[in-house]
Amino acid sequence: MKKEFMKWLLLSIVLCAFLSDATAAQPTAVINYIEAGGYPNIKAYYTYEDASGNQVRPPNYSWMPQDIIINENGKVRNHNPGSPFCPNPIDKTFSAILVFDVSNTMQKGMDGSGNPPPGAARWELAVEAMKDFITALNPNLTECAVIQFSSNAKILHRFTNNKDSLFQSLTPGNITLGMGTNYNAAFIIDRYRDSTSTALYMAKSAKYKPVIIFLTDGNHETKWGSFANPPYGDGRFFIGDVINLAKERNVRVFCIKIGNDTLSGINLSYMNGLAGIEGKSSDNLEMDVTDRDRLSGYYDKVLQICGQVGYPAPCWVEWKSDCFSGVRDLQLNFPNHGNLTASTTFTVPDNIQPDLEISPNPVTFSNVDYTTYKDEQVKITARRNFVEIWGPAGFNSSDARYKVQDWGTAPPPPFPYILPKDSSRFITVRYDPTDSSYSSATIDLNSSACFGDIINLSGMMDLFCKDVNMGDCTVSDSVSATVTQLFCNRGPTPINITGLDINTRDYKMFEIVSVVPPIPCTLDTGQCLQVTFKFKPTSSGGKAARISLLTESGNYTANIIGNGIGQPGITANPMMFENTDCKIPTREDTVFLRNTGPLPLTIDVANSILVGKDSTEFVIIQPPGIPTIISASSDAPVIIRFEPKSWGAKECSLRVISNAGNEPTYYVRITGFADSVNFAPPDTTIDLGVVCLGDTVVTDIPLRNVGTKDLHIDATTIPSSFRLQVSSWDLNGNTNTIVNTSYIPYKDGPVDTVLILTEDLCNIQKTVRFIGTVHDPKVDISSVTVTSNVGVAKIDTIRITNPSTSVDLFVSSITTSDTQFQFIKAIPSLSYPIPPGGFMDIIISYLPDTAVVLNAELILKGMPCDSVVVSLVGNPSLAMVDIVIDEDYTGMVGEQKDILVYLRNAKKFAESGTTTIDYDVSFDSGLLQQVVPGDIPESIIGIDRVLHLIGRPVKNHNNFQVIDTLKLLVTDGNVDSTILNIKYAVSNKKNVVFNEDDGIFRLIGASAKLYTKFYEKSPGEVFELEIWQKDAKNLSPFHGSITTEVRCNATVLEGVGHPNVVVNDERIVTLSGIPIINTSRDTMLKSFSFRPMLGPVDTTYIKLENSRSDSGKINFETVDGMLKLKVCIDADGTKRLFDPTRGSAGLEAVNPNPTSGITEIKFTLSEPGITNIWITNVFGDKILNVANDDMKPGSKTLYFDANDLPDGVYFVMMQTPTQIFKRNFAIIK
């Protein structure tokens, strides 16, 4: 207790001294930032520093709610539980900006391969590592933004602590790959002078300490660094501007270079410059990362560093706010700390302030009787945020007749209850009316919703005019009645009434006596119209009329009725008989005569009869006949028979003479209809004319019901050669359709057949007769062959016979389809009808003009149907010859070959008159080509080369003759042989048949095995490296000599006086002039001088590669040799090589790096002797000598001055008696 007292005493003394010194520095309170995203809960982060600049926070001081008064928009807010709160001061906050390269090279693999497997591209590995980084972030202490860049920059996500949304921004669909690398776009400005998407611009909005993690795989490209609109500038990276702006905004930069692409000197200096903006450059730079584990490991290192350099997490207060759109004022007052006040403004976006969506709204209750109630379901949905609904009832209603009856749960929920965002609930709203008048109200839901929490309601009845019954009244007397609510206004608005009258039927017997209020008038809501009516019947019986009420918004009607009493009356319904037809020729029915009065009705039977134009077609049945007396309010039957004498409508009346007060002479109307039954067509004949066998003749026959009765008609007789689309029809009276017939003849000759149609009511039949003739033009032959020599005409006679037994074959003209056949004449002459079984002789000539069999036609026209066609075959005599290439051609790659084409086995070739021929020769284009390209026209078709030999002269005899010599060169194709294919041979007379006999060419392949041996030599010892051969096949002087290449370790072996190049630490030496010897034995061909050297290893392979002959092609197989060095052993027992084990010797460091002045070189020697150290530029030029002395083994340090050297990348070179070392560094001033 004493310790606590002393602590507070000490604190009080410090505070008193702080408050009493008016001239000392004052304490400060600052609101750092506002978090409104958790609305309705708002957090304000603040920093309170005492006069010495120290933060007032735990463990030195614990803030209590009474220490800080929260005033928002003039309202004092209560602290939420846990407020105020101060995080542990060792917790540091920072704002991370992930900037990564998406240029074209980022699509490569880490090893530079062009098509890496899915997930192995540089950008994909970078994204996965950034996701690991985001996963490790503490959302309470950090925020993160993501930017991609290439030639321009693109913000993928602004600052947030929502990890899910950060992960979403890094999905492949959001990342755009391509273009080149522009460091400016990543940090400060893009090619279009836009800086708003760059990392340093983003740093302006950071809550905490801003940290940029920059990742690229290559050099800044000046092509993409220059401005594009308009284009100007040298495209350099604005490294100085970036460093200055980063320091101004207190930004730390980490740089990661991934992949194995080499950075230029200037770009390496850029990376060092960026990494040196804040902190140790070595901590902020990671170079040549080629695997994901190392990349993720460096991101972990960045997290650890940021956890040390970030700002301390500020304290915060939190309160529950309410609805307000616009800028809010906030004041934090510290009453226990000198009433110091911190102020700021902030906004809560409307899109997170809760809204209630109510459907339907408004709600209308229609026609609810006031003796009951009605419920309606209303859906409430929370939008933008959750909605809290408060008790005790959850609502306020402006009218007790409307209320929320059910909240959608059983039992009702305890208040307050939460409706989550975008969730819905159905509530029940009840309307319990007390009368039928119109009403409206609102229900205000007691909730945290900022918008849409009011339900608009109304209840109303439909408007109508009431029916009026005046009751009984004696004829010639009157009765009055007052209707107090003829029409009431139950709607929400006044109604203007413009008129009221009685009309239609017995309107003269009804009268409007008075109207209250007088018309025209206006009825307010709930007001009714009172009307007094009078009924004065002039005859007995029921009376009726219509009441019409006219308003400006519409008209309403009602019925008014009354009954006149005191005299007998008569009434009856009209009589309508069902139709009669051939099956039901008569019908009977009963009419009832009714006495509508209170006294008996007396009828004059003698004068009560049937009258009218068709009265003779109706009969009153006796008995019972017509009654003499009908009692009061009773009726009596009269039976009447309908006996039509013809078809059609019939009409008459029953005239009744009586003492009825209303109509002493009364007529009862009687009607009937006698159906007629008949249909068309009448019996008829249809001439089909001439019909060709195989054709189909379609005939449409109109079918019409010419009667009044509905008919069903069937085709009862259908000829076998006819087809009907349908065979039965249903037709209403006086309607029609089509009978679709198809005649399909099956033989020639006359046609005479009938189709019979029958209706099934009265069995009426109609007959349709079809007549005509069927023709089938034919002759007894189908083909004729005529033989003749080419150029010689032959006359031939063809006899044709008409095979028909009933129809003439009429021929009017004869033609041929080819001019080599000519029609001469016909016997008998044309035109001529060939009778059944008769014949005609046709004389033709055949003059072949080529040696090709001719297929033609003899065409006979004039028949009523198709022409008759006889095939004509012309068979000419032919000349033949073989065109040949031999099958035994062989050769080696590079040889020239003469291929002969010749003719043999000729038959009638001399007689054909041929002087030139055309033909093609094709072969594999990869194996053979012309010695002189284009000497003979050629084309490439697929893999074949085709020579087109046109107009090649030949001798006019039947003996063997060579017609062409093809000069071809053997090339290195993918096949060992090819067909020499002859195609499309044709003579200039086109009268020779060529038998094409193809040749074959086969490749002679040459091969051998080359090898060298195992050697063990001392460094510097020149020796002869021997080239050996074995298993040689088909080698010849044609091949000339052999050239091969030796590949070995460039640091261990070199050729003496032989051409060589060094590629990636390997030496390639070209050896030529090696002789050709065709033997299968092991043979040493030639030796060459080589010199071993002291290198980093003591062995090297000796590989023979790219072996080839001067001419043609030899397939070489090679066997590798090896060289082993005889080397010295150092005192420590290790081999003395050019590059000793790491740590025993070498350049250890250049400090500082980058440098701008005096620079330190640290190195270690493993051997005594002259050691030379110098500086070179990136081109290998010596710039500065640092040392050239006799030195002893051990660790050493030297210095040089870089003040006079320009900016750039340089190398420190060190050469010992047996070793050489190199280390790079940069100069930036």
C-alpha cells in the first residue's frame, strides 16, 4: 500500500510540476485516425503526450472512461465495454505496400525457362510468397496495399486489414501480365505522367509507418521509362527523386530481385540505392532469389524488421453511434488532464448505415368487414448493415386498429433483437376495423435503421350503390320508401356526385321523391346519400328498373323492384323446338300459361288458336288442349307438336284471349327448324387425260355440306390405284372441304373407275367417275455398241420395237448426245406412231475422233410422257506403249545421278502420229532435287517434288527409245528410298494409252565411330590428342575429309594452335583435315597438340561433337575421353587448384557498397608470392591499380579512393601465383 501511495505521490508531483510551469512545453492530444467501418461502433485512435513528449499510457498511466469525454456531433457518447484501451507499447504498427513486377519476363520460370509448368512462373511464385506475407500480418497492428507494375502501375487493393479481400485481389483474373519493366511506374510516375497508382503516392494515405516491399526480376528498361504522351525523356529511373520523396514520407524500402537474369551495373546501383534509403542496405536487399522457400523466408525477415521499426500502436476509445449523413464532428475532452481537447471530423459512408427494406409498402387492406380482422405478411430485410429492433413492443402505430401482430417467431423474440445484414423476416401486420369507413395509418418500427423503417397502411371498402325493393303495391296505388345509405363514400378522398336517375324497363312506375344532400353535391369520406323513392304500378306483376348514380370519378348502378297486385295477369315463356331431320321428322313440347295475378284467369278457348305464316306446320294436341280457367298465381300446360312439311326455319304464335289485366290478347311465340340433309358434288365424271406410268395425278374434289345438319361422310368405295389423304370427313351445315385424291397408275392402258362417298345420317351417296389413258413409252433395246477406228466413220442400223399391247409410241424427232454419233434417217420417216408390237429402223453413223471409249445416248422425242433413251457405246481402236524408269538407282548424299526415262513395247505407236508427249515424274522432295533448280518446271505437293515434263519430243516408230535424262542431286532426307513415279502421260494426238512403269531410288548410307582416349598429364605439358575411328561403313573419297569439335573444361585444357571459343566455362576446339579411311578396324586417323592447365578441378571430359564430312553425309557415333591432371599437394594436404576451398582464400568484402569515397577491400591469401589487385569497369578495362606486392598467406585489408571515379558498377580483381578472384561493387554519389 505504501508503494502504491508513493507511486501516485510521485506521479502527482510530476503532474503538478508539469501544470505549474507556464513557460514549459505543453502536453498534446491528437486523434490519429478514425475507424468507422465497424458502424455502429466507432473507434478513435489517439495519442496523448506529456510536456516532455512522452506518451501517457500503460504501464505509467491507465486511462479510465471518466478521463475521456466523447462528443460526437454535440452528443456525449458512452464508452463501449473495454474503452479506453491501449495496446502493449512494444507492439509496432506499419503500413505495407506490396509492389511486384508483371512484365513479360515474369512469365518465365525461375531458371529463365520459357514455358514453366503451371504455378512455377516467377509471378505465380511471387504471388504465393506475398500471400504468405499477408497471412502473417496482425490485422490489429497493420494494413496492407497491393500494386502491380510493368510499363505502368495498377492498384490491385488499397490499404486494408481485411486479408480475404487482399487474397482476392491477388487472384489470376485480377492480374494483367505484359509489357516491360519501368521502375518509375512502381515508385513515382508512369509513362503517362500519372502518379496516383504508384507506391510513394499510396504511402501518403498510410495510417502507420509506411513500408514498400519492391519485387522485380530484371532491369529498368528506358524504352518503357520514357514518357509516352508526348514522347520525350531518356527513360532513366528517377532514383534521386524517389529517395528524396521516400525520406520525406518516412518510407522504408525493401528490394527483392528474383530469377537468374543479370542486372546491369546501373540497375544494380539502383537496387542498392533504394535499399539504402533507411536502415542497413544488406537487410533491405535480397538478390537472385530462385526458389519460393527463400523468397518466403525473406518476406518473413521483412516482417521481423517492420515489427521493430514501426510506430507504437496508439490507444483508442470506442462508442456506439447512430444515423447521420455527412461530415461528423468529434471531440475528445480530457477533463482530468487540464481539459485538453483533441478534435477531428469524419464520415460514415451511407452504404454501411443500415436500411430496412419493407415489401410490400404501402399495405392496403380492402373490404375487411368490421366484424372481423385481416392479417397481411410483410417482409423486412436488413440492408447495408445489421438492424437492431428495440422493445418493449418493437413498433409505434399512429392508429390502434393497425399493429404488428406477429414477429415471425413463436414465442415473440425478446427485445432488442438483431436482424443480420441481408437477412429477412416475415412479420404479420393486422388491421382490426371498427366500422366500414376509410382509414390510414403508419407503423414506425423501433429500430437502428437509418432509412426505410416506416410501414404505410390503409383500409377501405369498395364503393357501391345499394339495391332497393319497394315491395307489393295495388295497381293504380302508390308506396314510398326512404333509403338512408343508398351510396356511401368509403374511400380516402371526397366524391363529387353529378346526377341520379331511374331508367330502363318499368322506370315510369318509379319516382325519386327527395335526395339528401341535394345533387349536385360532394360526399366526404364516411358520408352517405339518403334518397326517398315512390312506386306506382299501372299493371299487376313484378316491375323493375335501374338506378344510375353519376359521379366525376365513375358511375354506379343498382336495381329497384316492386310488385303490382289486384288483377289477373298472363305470362308464358316463348317455345323453341329442337330441330327435326330425316330420322326425327316431328317433335313435341309443352308451354306453361301462368296467371300472375291474385284472381282467376278466364280464357276464351274458341278464339285461342295458332296463328302466323307457318301455323299449319304446328298442331295443338287434344287433349288436354287449352285450359278454360287458370287459378290465381298458378299455371297450366299446353302441348304442341312440330310437324314441318319442308326444311328451314318455321315460326307461329299461340294467341290466348283472356280477362288478363295486363294483356287481354296475349301471344306466345313458337319457333322450330327442319334440317335439310344433302352434300355436293353431285354424281360427276373427271377426265384425267393422258397419265404417264410412274407419275402421280393429284385431283382435289370440292366436298360441301349443302344442308343444315352436321354430316359425317365416308369414302365407301376407293379404287385400288387411288390414294386418299383422308377417307372420312365431318362437316357442319353449309361448310366445305377438299377430297384430296392421288391416282398412281401401275400399268399402261385405259382408265375407268369410280369413287363413292356416303353420308351416314340418311345414307345419301355420290359417285365420282375417273377416266383417262396411261402411257409407258418404252422400246425393246437399252444399249447399242458400235466399233470403228479413230477417224473412220461407220454406218449402222438400229431397229426399235414398241413392246406395249395397247398404246402407240409416237416419235417426232431423234437426236444424239455426242457429235461422234450422227442420226441419218428413220424408216418409216418421222413423225411416226409406232403401233403396239410395231417397229422402226434408225440409221446412224459413228466417227471416233479419239481412242477413248465413248458413252453417248440416242434420244427419241415426241411421246406424251418421257423421251426414250437408248445408250450408244463407241469403241475405237487404240495405240499403246510403256513409259519406264528403271528400279535399280542408288547413290550417296551429295552425289549427282542421271535418271533415264524411255519408251518400250509400242503397239501402233508409229501409226498414231504422235510427235510430243507430256508427263509428270514425282519423288520424295527431301531425298532428291534437281542439280539445277528450275531446269525442269516443278512443284511441291505434300512431301513430293513433281517435275512437269511438257512437250517432250519422241520418234515416230515402235522401237525402244530414251526420251529424257533427269539430272538429280541426292540430299539428306528422312527416308532411305523413294518411288520415281510417272503420272499423267498423254500424247499430243491424245490417241495413245501409256502404261506407266515406275522406278526406285535407294540411298547408300555412310557411318563410323570416332573416339579419343584417357590421358593423365601435368599442367603445362603439351601432348598429342589422338582421333581414332572404328566400324566404318561405305566411306569413300567422295566424302573428302572429317572435321570435328572437342568440348572440355576451359580452365583445365586448351588446344595449341587450333581455333576455339569459350562458352559458359567450356572450351570448344575445332579440329579439321582428318582423313577418310574406309575400314572397320580401330584406326588412329590424326593427332592434335593440347596443353593442360591448373584449374579449379583436376579432371575434365573430352567430348567429340558436331562431326561432319567435307562432302556428302556420314553418320558419326562418338565416345568421350578424359584428362586427369597431375597436381601438387599443399602443406595442409589439399590439392593445389586454381580456386581453393571457400574460406581459405579469396576477396571477402568491399565496404561500403555502394561507395562514394574511401573504400575498404578485405581478402585472404592461401599461398605466398606476388599478388596483384586492381579495379576494372564492366567492360574489363583496368581503371585503377591497388596493389602489386610479394605477400604472405593470411587475412589482409587495403583501401582505395573512389572520389575520382564516376558512378557505375565496378569489379575488384585479385591474382595470386596460381589463382584469380573477382567481386563487384557500385559507386553512387
